[in-house]
Amino acid sequence: MVKNENVFVTSLRDFTGDFVLVNNREDELTKMQFEFESKIKKTLENSNGKLKKESLLFSLTDALKVSVLNGIKEWNEKLIDSLPMKKLSEEYSDRIILLVFGKVNAGKSSFCNFITEQFPNEEIKRFCFVDNRIEYFEQSFAEGVVETTATIQGVEIGRNFVLLDSPGLHSIVDENGDLTRRFTDSADAVLWLTPSSSPGQVQELTDLKLELEKKKPLLPIITRSDQLIEDWSDELNDLVHTIVNKSESIRQLQEVDVIERVKALGNVDDLKSAISISIHAYREHQEKENAQSQAGLNRLFSSLSDIIHEAKEYKVEKANQQLINFINDNVLSTLEKDISPQLLKLKDQTQKTLDDLKKKESLIISELLTTVKSQVRGVVEQHSASQDKVAISSGLNQLIEHELTLILQEELKDLVNQINTTSSLLNTDDLGDFEKQTVNVERIKGSAGKSISTGVGGIGGSAGGALIGSMILPGVGTAIGGVIGGMLGGAAGSAVGNYWVETEQVEHVVGFSVEDMLMQISEKITILIPNLVHYTMSEVRDSVLVVDRFANAILGEIEKFEYQIQEFRG
């Protein structure tokens, strides 16, 4: 049975909520972050290709990898740091959580005890956090003018409501203030308590501004809005001290002043009016009919009822907002401030390297053609006597490959570790043939004629002349015929030979020329070498393009992740 039924208690009793959507959305966002990290890590596995470790591209790529991995490590460490907060949210995922927020001695514990008193004992379970675990206890929260709350403590009220009491924001124990700040994000709404003796101090407002930026419902409450008066008691014959509520005019002035101070912070869209209350005055005069109203508690309960409904709406988005806040503050911030600039620098250097390789390719082709052509004649002439075209093609291929390797090693020594050249594939068909150097000799057909034709103006002429002389001058004899025949042979030996025998032209090889072969080889390597250099350089370009694809993949995943976050926000 409810001890003191009021609009706030009734709102809680009627409160219902379906938070399945919240959990599903949170799971969706968590999955997005996990998939992003997984894809990034997979992309990092293949990034440098065959680049030399000392190269600028390798250094930039390696630095980017280190930054990404460190970023992921820091994200997860910060997520672990927030686990107590996350555990609190998960523990009470189906309840409204109100955080009582304020500086030391603002009356937070007293306020929590008063709210708890509105409900029957069987609906109340007090707890605190010990080593990130929830532990329950029986006694009420300690109250006092000094700091009495050393950790986050709270009370479960019924099935729908959790009230958190916290250390002061400017706690004398530093870690207590830090603990409060860590848990504020777990709350669905914040009740900001500030004492009437000094409401809305600068230090409070600084912390309050951070809460306002999170767009969660916030209700300003001015506590201890009372004063101590002295009066003489004839009955006791002594001075009597009585706590009474501050006047309505004083309360209004303080409420307006507090709100103006908050508005001055900026970024305030929907600020609720401040409420002045005095729990002590109510307790002292609670037997009076209007005690609750005069203490400001009716206004308090009405405002608490309103904020409960706002907190319900906020809670639907709170789990998402918690992770979005984490992603904004840690993941996206790291990507924007650290990773993205490195990516752009890497892409710029990649393009510059590709442009340089294009220029180098033209220079390498020109240098290689000049070097090889100057040595072709030596290789050809080395094997011209044997006409060994296989040896020539092999020698030229070795020459081209050797010179190409030397040039590439010099030009690309700062970029890649290993350069794989391919055989130039200059074969024997590409060389052409040796050109014969010949002379034509006329000879008489047949073996007898060969000796005659050899000296047809001499011996052949004399022998023939002797025969003719004997025929022309019979009896003169062979001697005279020889003289006459010699004369005839000397005068027309060749004609006589042709007249009497059949002759033929015979080609004799006297040597070989390499000029035509050199010309054909020159034409062939003029086509072959550019193709060979381009093919070899393409492997180098591929190593650079691996880096470019790596950078584009990282950039693409970042842009995709940022787009997903924007879509998720709606």
C-alpha cells in the first residue's frame, strides 16, 4: 500500500514501457562498430606490397596502420572503462533511471530518502556499487552537512523506477566527482539539486552545461529553501528554533536567478522552471494541512511526473545515444583528427610516386635502348664466323636483361626491395640472316674443260694451236703449228675456247656481312625494349597501387561507417 499517494507515485504506478526496440537498436549500432573494426583490421593485412621498408610510401603506410590499430585499442579500452555505466544501463534497461546531481552538501541523500519514503518498504531495495558490482543494503542513505556519499548508491522503487544518489560533483575525494560524471550518461533524466544558500554557483554550472549538451531531461531543484527563526517560548521559558519555508517572493527570485544563470550557458532548448523545496520544513510541520504545498513538494511531485514521461521517451533513444556519444567522442573523433589526415597524405604520396614512375619509364627506355644498341655489333660479330644465331640471340637477351636490371636497381633503389625482370625473348627468327659476300667465276662444263678454261689464253691456246697448225700447214709440223696456234690463242684464245667448248658461271663465297642483321636487330629491339620495360615497371606500379587500394579501402570503410552513423541518427 502506498504511504502517500500523489501524482508522481501514480505516474510511476501507471508507467509501462516496451524497451525491445531500444535493445535492438543498440545491438544494431554495436554490430556496425564491430563490423567496421573487423573490415579495417582485414584491410590492414595487405598494405605494403613489395615496397622497401626505407621508402617513404612504406613509412607512411606503416604509420597509418599503427595509428589505426592504436585507435581501435583505445576505443576498446575506453569502452571497457565505461562498463560500469553500461552495466548499470543494462541492469535497469526496463526502468526509468533518475540521477540526483549536484555539488557537495546540496541535500541529495536527504532528497533520495524523502522520495523513497513515499513508497512502501516492500517496494524498496537500496544498493551501491562495489567493484563494479551491485550490492544491496537495508539502511537509509546517510545525511549530513559534510560529504556522506563515497560512491554511487541508489534505490530500486517498484518495477519501473531507479533513483541514483551520487557523490558531489566537486567532491573532496577527487575520484568521487569523476565517478559521478561517468554515471551521468546512464541516467534517463537528471535532477539538479542546488542549495538555496548559494544556488547556481559557477562550478555547478560548468558541469551542468555538459549535461545540457546531452539533451536529456533536466529538472532544476533548489533545496533547503528554508530559514531558521528564533522565538521565545513562555511555556519552555527559552528561545525556540524553528525551521520555516522561505517566503514565496524570495523563492521566486532565486528560481528566476538560477534559470537565468543556466540560460546564459547557451545551448538550452527546453529548460524547465526551477522548483524550490524544503524537506526539513515539511517534516517539521507535516501535521499541518498545507505543509506539503507550502514546502514546494506538490510542485515537485507534479514536475517529477512530467519528467518521468519525458525520460521514458528519452530512454528509447538513450541506449543509442550512449553509443553514438561514445563513437562521436572516441571513434569518429580519432578518425577525423588523426586517421583521415594520414590517409590523405598517403594518397597524395601514392599519386606522386605513380607520376614519377611514369617519367622514369620513359627515361629507362631511352637509356636502355642507347646502351644495348651500342653493344649489339660486338655480340653479333663475336659469333659471325660460326654463324651461330642461337648464341647471338642468347647473348643479346642476356645483355638486355643485365642492363635493364642495372638501370632499374639504380632508378628504383629507394622504392622496392626486389625487381623481377623477364627474359627479353629475342629469338633466332628475329635476327635475320648473315649476308654472303661472293664473286662469280666462268668455267667450262665438265672435268676436261675445267683445266682448259683455266688457262685458255696460254696452255690451252698452244695445244689447240698446234693441232690447228698441223691441219692448216701439213708438213710444217707441230712446232710451227704451235707458234701459229700460240699467236692465234693469244689473239683469240677465249673466243676459240667458247667456240669449241660450253661454259658456266660459278658463285664463290669469299665472306659474310652483318649489316643487314644489325639493322633488323635494331628494329626489333626498338619495339621489344619499351614493351619489356613497361611490363617490368608494371610490377613496380602494382606495388604502389596496392598502397593506393589500401588507402582507398580504409577511406571507403570510414566514409561508409560515418554514413551509417548519420543514417542511424535519422
